[in-house]
Amino acid sequence: MKHDRSRELFEQAQTYIPGGVNSPVRAFKSVGGNPLFIKGGEGAYVIDSDDNSYVDYVGAYGPLILGHRNQSVLAALSEQLKAGLGYGATTEAEVEIAK
């Protein structure tokens, strides 16, 4: 597998982001190597900036249990975006989700 683009992005990121990553979980200094830069995902897979495909065993630490770009989730998000994104107030949807 090639990782040239991920390596290049990591070098750039270190200039602007402490440690080159936005999470201590992704800090590679203590384990060695360079992080992969993921550009997308589909179902159970992610694709890095070098077009390598990987099974995503992490799933964003839980929220992506249905996979990347799940069509049912995308449809629900699309409908909600038409109504608005956030209100800073209680909503009927909160009650429905809690049920």
C-alpha cells in the first residue's frame, strides 16, 4: 500500500495542529508511524487519501454502527436539515428518540 498523500498531509498538519492530529487518541508520536488521512467511507469501509481501502473496525467509536453513508440515516438527516439543525430548545424529536 502506498501512503504518500497521508504522509504529506501529516507533515502539513503538524505545522498547524499540535502533534498533527485533533485527538490524543490519534497521536502517533508515542506509537510511531504516521496517521492515515481518511477521505471517505462506504458501509463498513473507509478510504484514505492514497485510495487504500480498510475495514473500519472503529466506527467512530460507536456512532457509525450502521456503517458509513447508510441510506436510511442519510434520508433522515436530509429531512431534519430541511426543518433546521439546532434550536437551543427542547424538541418533539427528543421525546421520540428517548422512547
